[in-house]
Amino acid sequence: MIEVMRPGPLATVQDLGRPGRAHLGVPRSGAADARALRLANRLVGNPEGAAGVELTFGGAALRFHRHAWIAVTGAPAPLRIDGRAHGTNAPCFVADGAVVEVGAPSVGLRSYLAVRGGVAVDRVLGSRSTDLLSGLGPAVLSPGDRLPIGSAKDLADIGVDIAATRSMPETPLLRVLPGPRDDWFTDDALATLTSTFYEVSSDSNRVGIRLDGPALVRVRDGELASEGMATGSVQVPPSGLPIIFLADHPTTGGYPVIATLASAAVPDAAQLRPGQRVRFRL
């Protein structure tokens, strides 16, 4: 078992989500930065889709009630095991009874802790992920919670000392594809989106990132009939200020989507923190 002593501002169990059920109204959810979770799992010999713990702004303390191997990836955060500093993006041994502490990251927003064998909470609709919008999956972690660790039998050997990762830029550049509803906006709206800076609002979460900056002007009145939404959709409500949909976004929406993030840009968006500036490029 892993005992949650201190969860930090927000800690949830996440795997790669519930794909293929959007037509039933079930969101995908899963790790906001799936690239970081996949790496953490590979480092401890897990399948990439094993469940781990997603930490928002760090601040967590976890006691292990059996020895284990862990890895912390994503937003670079101070990692201590029984008070001793360890590196991130690398497998680390945790003795029975030891306390793992993950501090606040210096850049980025979300860090991921994988444990060899995976976090083995019950599956809901095929996934162990917590979905903050729909309420599916396990509850947000609280002090005193105990998380079972899965069996490490038949897992791949740990064969990597450390993984090289690129640094997180101060002002990320997110690549987008136009549409599918860019025709609802003025001719220069897409140019505005891709030529100016936007700032991440404090009113952002795993559902979506709200941005402050130049408003994007529509040329069509009325409302769009609800249609399917993809992760990375840049939706524009009547205020004209864009919202980037993340892992816990709704399956449908009625506001037009001016652009959609390229798949490789979604993990970068998931690491944006309030007050940070961001740019877009076609």
C-alpha cells in the first residue's frame, strides 16, 4: 500500500483514460500530460498505460508500506525519500516504511509518480483515472487514503538509469491546425490567435485552460448545434477569449472551435501554469 500523508493542492490517480466511449457521453480523461506518465511507467518497467499519481504543484508526501521502485517525471520537482534528495526522470528505490516527498516544481504544473506494478485501485469503465468533470473513477486523493500497488511479477526489467528530457520553455509555442469552425470568425481572427501572446488564467483546471488576451471576433450570430469535442480543441465562448480543452473536457460543446492543438502540443499545454504566457502557431 501507499499511504497518502499529504496530497498537495491536487493529487489524482491517472492512467491513459477511457478512449472510445465519447459517443456514449463518457469522456476520455486520463493523464493531462500523457507523455510524462508514459515515460514514468517505462522507467520502472511498467506498461505505458499503468496507473500512477498525477500531482498538481507538487507538495505531496506518500508513505510506502512495502519496498518499491518509483519514478517521477513531468514538471521538474524536488524529490526526497526519507529526507534524502533523489533525481527525477530516473528509477528510485523506496524501502518499506519510507516517505516520498515531492516538492513544488520550478517550472511546469503537473508531475507524475509511477510505481513498479502500478497503482491498482478499482477500474471504472475500463480505467483507473479520476475524471473531475464527470465524477468517474476514484476520488481526489486526501490524507489517509491508501492506494494498493499492483504485482510486479512478469514486468520488464529496469534497464535505464536516467531519461534525458527537454527543458520546459518559459513561453511555450503550441502548434495548431485551423478549424473545424474557423469560418465562424473574421478573416483576421486566426491571425490574431497565432501572432499575439495569451496569458493563462487562474480559472484553469484539468477540464480546460482559460486564456486572457485579444478577443477573437465572430462573423456569425446565433449558437452552434452541439458537436463532438476533441482534446486540444481551442473553443471560443461569447467573450471571445479562447479555452484549450484538456483531459477532462466534455464530450460535446456548442461554442465554435477556431483551431485544434496538434497532438504533440497537448502535453505542453497541460504543463501551463496560471500567469504564464503562451503563443500559437499554425
